[in-house]
Amino acid sequence: MKIFESIGFIGGGRVTRFLLEGWRQAGKMPSDVRVADSNPVVLEALKRDFADLAAVTTAEAAACNLVILAVHPPVVKDVLAAIKPSLKHDATILSLAPKVTAAAISGALGVARVARMIPNAPSAIGKGFNPVAFSTGVDAETKAALRVLFNPWGETPEVPEKELESYALISGMGPTYMWFQWQALRELAVSFGLKPDAADRAILKMIEGAAECLLGSGIDPLKIMDMIPVKPLKDDEAMVVAAYKAKLTGLYEKIKNN
């Protein structure tokens, strides 16, 4: 199996942080991890939390066997131009950005092996759902080596590249739609007299069971949503659903078509 002796992250922001945390939590941190970022404060913070990684220049990160593009779509074009002179001829590229296709990345860099992933924050605890698409230039050996690196993060289903933007909205950004609500429940539960550990267990089990009931039981969703007679937020449901449709549809159109 091909081993990535060095791994370079271009960008040291939130996504890089939770992926590094996933490796650390699993005891699978690669031996040579380099991170480049235009913001020295970001690099200093990473170095404090991940002492073994190397804070390097963009050129030094781009010279690795595996180069991970952890930057936002608007800057990908400039980043590709910046890293191209330093790339190894047989480098593998893993892009974590929606919108920019593998073909565009391959064409800009002159490399054959390009993978794209939509990362999910629960990867930090090995519970991520990270859909991945591989270009035709990714051979079986490279794919197997990538999966070794991906495994500590959670599930990495292989999907058609054209679906990645949909996953970006649903699984990639999905936790942000829920976390603030769950945190509000935690705080309310304690205010109602539950101890914090009891509140957390109740909410965790409720979320797990409710999700399985709706998404995995095969029961009619309308029947499931009518199982509980008292619905304190019933009057607000239409507003929330309208916000989902307006915000997410608009963002999907933006990242898919522009």
C-alpha cells in the first residue's frame, strides 16, 4: 500500500483542527503533518494544541506527498496557483472545498490523483460522515492509503462527485442547524432541576432514538411526527421550515451554479 510519508494542509482553520483532533483522539496522528496558513495567529493556536505538527510555509506544505486543500472555495484558484510550483510530480490532492471540481483542480495543477471530500465536524470524535469522490486518476493503491487516513474520522462513503454540494448543505453544515437548539435544551434542562450529566444523557438518548425513529424505522413520517400529543413549538414550525427552505436552497444554488 502506498504510504503518505508527509501530509500538508493548506489552511489551518476549523476543518483542519477537527480533522487533526480526530486523528489524535484515535491515536492515529501521522508522523509528518505540516500546516500552512496566511494567518500566523491561527498557526500559533494550532501549535499550542497539536505540538507535533509543523507550522510551515505554503511551499513546504505543498511539497508533501498528500496535499490537503482546507480553504474556502473563493480562494481555491489563487491557492492552486500558489502551490503548483512546489508540488511533487506524483502528489495526491485532497480538496475539502465544495464547488471546485476535481477536473478543475487536476487541470490547474497538472496532477492526476485528486480526491474531494465534504468533511463533517463529528470527525473530531470519530463519528463523522464524510462523503468522498475520487477522480479517475486515483489508483486502487492510493485510494486504499487514503482510506487508512480517513478511517479514524468515521464513515467516508464514496459518492458521485456531482452530489458533493448536496452533502455540503446536509451533512457538512447540518450540525450548525441543530447544535444551538440542543445546547438550549441542555441549559433549560438544568434550569428545570436536572443535573448536567442527567440532562446530557436524556438529550443524547432522545436525539438518537428520535433520529432512528424518523429516518430508520420505515414508518410514515407524518405518523411519527404525530406520536407526541403535546407540541409546544407547533406554532413556530412553519417559520422554521420556511427558513430552512429559503436559506439552504439559496446557498445550494450559489455553490452549485456559480
